[in-house]
Amino acid sequence: MELEFKRHRRLRKHATLRNMVRETQLQPSDFIYPIFITEEQDKKTEVSSMPGVFQLSLDRLNEEVEEVESLGIPAIILFGLPHHKDETGSEAYASQGIIQRATRQIKQAFPDMMVIADTCLCEFTDHGHCGLIHEGDVLNDESLELLAQTAVSQAEAGADIIAPSNMMDGFVAAIRQGLNQAGYTHIPIMSYAVKYASAFYGPFRDAANSAPAFGDRKTYQMDPANRREALREAQSDIEEGADFLIVKPALSYLDIVRDVSNQTTIPVVAYNVSGEYAMVKAAAQNGWINEEAVVLEKLTSMKRAGADLILTYFAKDAVRWITKETK
Ligand code: PBG
């Protein structure tokens, strides 16, 4: 009697056929590229734990944005390194703050580049926390007003999208109300709705000089052990008016990306964070992995998990690699 079984390999026989049945394709418009901006002058300083990622001064910024635009990447997200930090993070909402100046400069030179402003206080406070501090506690409601003020000043400077990353309760509601009252009803909010208290943010805190001076972020960012809580966070941000949801980090949280994207109808963004970047770079520099193949596999897995957009330090390389592959 003849053995009966399925021949799955039929569809894998030829490269062209494999392309025809490929379910997930990366494209340049999938990506958002992060940029760190320093208030110093004539600086392009490589972040030691993130090879290929630089802190750029305003006079070096346009060359970077030009490269991003020429690759067909539609959006950048900005992080600031202010020269002055204080208790209330006042440079986050100053009209001449580093993010506000950078945004004006970029929008003037590149009107079609979508500028996303990360709305948080940790890069601007001397204690490095994402909200106001009282007796060692990160205050929630008292921080909301400053976050709304930050968002409004970013919108005033020309930011196309506001991306609050501070994880205070009610931050989307407060920012939506602040933007609306200032006449920015049309500016979307990309909420870091599901942000875990992750050890993978280490290199970012080197890059942005934003490590908390005491304690950690566990009273506002989520416990990596929790899944249902992610759905509650996503739900409340949607109800408060979020237009996009970010899940962060990405790689160790692809189950969460899948759950969130199943549960919502608004676009989902996976944030492939600094530690995830650093690990791949380190292994690649040691010759232990094939960087291009590993990166494209990882990014494809994020899209396969349900991400509509991917925020990644690999964006420029990824676009070079995918456009080369299809040629
Ligand atoms: C600001 C912020 C952080 C990251 C993005 N926005 C740092 C943090 O929460 O400590 C991390 C991004 C990365 O690691 O790539 N709150």
C-alpha cells in the first residue's frame, strides 16, 4: 500500500514560487527611524553600546534626515539630549528646547518627512524619571499637565505625530485634551500603550543619558510577566483617543504584539529597542551570526506577529538589504 502524506515541499521548490507564496513582505514604508539630537555643536558621536547609531548636533542633522528620506523611510522619531536638566524637565516643553528646534529645522527642509516627537520627561529631568517626583514617588496626575504642555509645544514646532512614552495613567487623555484645546485636533497620538519595565533599554539610556538617578521604572512601566495587563493598557489608551499603539520591546514580546493586534483595529507599532539592536550588533561583530539575514528574519517576525509598523535602529540597513534582495 502506498504511503499517504502531504507534500509541503512542492511550494518551496523554486525561488520564484517561494516568493509567490510568501505571506509577509518588508517594505521601506514599514519603518520608523530613531534619531538622537544633542544640543552641542558640530557633533556626530557614536553611541558605544549601539554601533552605527549617533548623537547628532543640529548642524549635522539634515544630512542624516536626507539619507533616511532617500531610502524611502517615511518617518523619524526624535530623542533629545538637552544641555540643561532640572527637577521638572523644563527643556521638554520649552519653545527653544532641542526637540522643538530640531523639529522646526527638519520640517522646513523635509516637509514630507513625518516627524514623531517622543513625549517624555526622563531625558530632561535631573532625576531621570518620566514624571515629577515627590518624596521618592513618581507623581501621576501632577505630571500629566507637563506632558500635555510638552506635546503642545512639540505640535507648535511642527511635529506630525505625538508619541507619549512616559506610562503615566491618563497620559493619552491629558495629551489629547491639551492638543485639542490648543487647536491641534488633527495631530495623531502614537501611544507607547504597552511598555514593559525592560532590561533591554540599557543602551538607549547611554544614548539619551536618561537612566533614572535612583530606583527604577517599575511603578509605571509594566511587569514583563504580564499579558492580560497589556490588553487593559491597550484598551484604555484606545478609549482615551490613541491613534496608534506601540508595543515595546518587540522581540521578547511578539506574543503581545499578536494579542494587541488581534484585539484592536488601529495600527500597531513594534518597537525593536536598543538592547535588541546591541545584541545583534555584538554577535555580528564577533562573526557569530550573519547580521543581514538575522535582522531581516527578526523584522519579518515582527510584521508576521501583527505589527503594521516597526520602529528600529536597523531601519536604514534593513531598507538597503530588502531593496537589494528584490533587484
Ligand atoms: C523614554 C524612552 C525610553 C525608550 C524610548 N523612550 C527609555 C526608557 O523608558 O527608559 C527606550 C528605547 C530603546 O531602548 O530603544 N521613556
